[in-house]
Amino acid sequence: MPRPLSSSAQTWIARFAFIPAAIGAAIVFTQVPRQLLWFLVPLFFVAIYLCVRNFRLKTVELDGNDLLISYFSQQIRVPLSTVSEVRGGRGGKSPIKIIFRTDTDFGQSIEFLPPHVYSMMWPWTPHPLVMELRELVQASLTGKSR
């Protein structure tokens, strides 16, 4: 049975949370005095940037020595041995990035949100899942199964 590596709920919230903010900012633009536009225009562009960035987040599960990667209704299976690098997840809140040796249906790399860690993490420390994935990739390359 596949083990979820990403938080499905957090991924959906991250994908859609900034859309109402961007729409709300656009509506406010029409009714706000010109003096406040210098503040709202950058805020609007930040909301649009976060919408675009977060919309690319994938949902990831671990099934033996394979990663099951989902994006809406499309799902692919990628062997751990094709992973070249795992990075990110700093402070337990930023996305984890997986870079592959070869292209997949989703490209050369993917990003996903790890599950929330309910303990204090320093901003520069990686999420525990990053280290676990690195170990699993190393084990798959040396032929050891976990």
C-alpha cells in the first residue's frame, strides 16, 4: 500500500488559497484611492506569483521502490533509482524538490509540500523527509531494499 509523502490537503489549499486573494485585490483596485495603489499593486503581483508557483505542486506517494506522482487526475510511477537529487523542505514548510536523471511526464523535476512537522524546526534545517528520501534513493542505487 502506498505511503503518502506529501500532504494532500495542504497541496490543495496551497494551489487555491491565493486565487481569492488575487481576485479580491483586483476588485479592491477599482475602489481604492490612488494613494494606496503603491501598496496594493505589488501585493496583487505577489498573489499571482504564488498562485502560479503553487499550482505546479504535485502529490507524491512512496510504493516500494517507486514514487507515485499525481497532478490532478494524471498519475505516473517513477523508480527511485531515477532520482538524482532531493532538496528543499527547509524549516519544514517549504516545498521539497525532486530532480530526476531523465525526463518524466511531469518534466525533469517536481515539487511537493511535505506533511507538517509538529515540532520546532530551525529555518535552515531540512524536513526529515528530505533525509529519508535521500537514503531511499541511495539504497535503490546500491541495490538494497528497505
